[in-house]
Amino acid sequence: MAILKILQYPDPRLQKIAQPVKQVTDSTRKLIRDMAETMYAAPGVGLAATQVDVHQQIIIADISEKHNQLLVLINPKLLAQSGDEESEEGCLSVPGIYEKVQRAEKITVSALNERGVEFTLEADGFLAVCIQHEIDHLYGKVFVDHLSQLKQGRIRAKLIKRQRENM
Ligand code: GNR
Ligand code: NI
């Protein structure tokens, strides 16, 4: 297992569009194990392959307290969305920044699991927020992109300054 490096906003690689996984193989499963180790170590409740500079449609999430309910979604597709809800989000690629984002309240998503078997999941509450946040990453979006231009500019400047200071 290995802890992977998480790209930091505004790294342009976070804007890449992830490609569908053609076949779920041992190397896919190895990547997922490394992503899980990276997410739990951070710690975070979700991670998209995009964040570790792998541009394949793979996301994971675990919102359980005991870190024992890993959810793996390969080639996720949003089948349905309903309702509206606003909640505070953070992102491992945008450390230390928390802002309110509006999302659907309830979603239905289909995906392949780590064995390549298709399943459908209905989610609401915090899990629905996380899954939508992760799917955004696969399309090159971070939660900051949902904010006003003014806020985006401030966050960008703050993180660039911080990254410069940490060199
Ligand atoms: O760890 C995370 N916490 C979080 C909190 C509110 C809404 C979304 C998230 S996902 C985030 C991990 C991450 O960056 N996933 O891409
Ligand atoms: Ni994120």
C-alpha cells in the first residue's frame, strides 16, 4: 500500500476530465487500495482519482465513524437528482477552506464496484453531498467552482501564497 500525493488547488491537473475504466483489473483494485489508504490518512471522507493525478472515473467515500464502510464507485452515473440543499464543504485539494455549496438533496447513482459488478445506490444527506462532490472532480471541477468569482479569486490567492510559503 502507499499514500499518494494529493494535488492542491489551483493545480491545472485538477481540471482534467477522467476517462471511463474499460475493465476493472488488479491494477484498478491496487489503485483503489492506495486511494483508500490516502483518504483515511488525510483524513477525508471521500477521494476522486483525479486528486491523485489519475484521470480515470474512480471515486471512493467512507462517511462512517469507524472507517469501515468504504464505498467504491467506478464509472459512476447520476441517474436521478431531486431537492436542494446547502451545506458546508471542504476538499483535500483545497485545504483549510470551507464554504457553503448548493447541491441536490437526494441522488440515485449507478456504478461498478471493485469487482466490476454494476450496482445502484440511493443516497441523501451527507453521503449525497460527498458523492456529488467526488463526481464533480471526475469532470475537472472542485467545490470552489460553485462559488462567486470574488470568492474563487480570494481562495486562489490564499492557496498560492500558502504553497509559496511552504516551499
Ligand atoms: O474530506 C472531505 N470532506 C468533505 C466535507 C464536506 C463535503 C465534501 C467533502 S469531500 C472531502 C474529501 C475530498 O476532497 N474529496 O474529494
Ligand atoms: Ni474534494
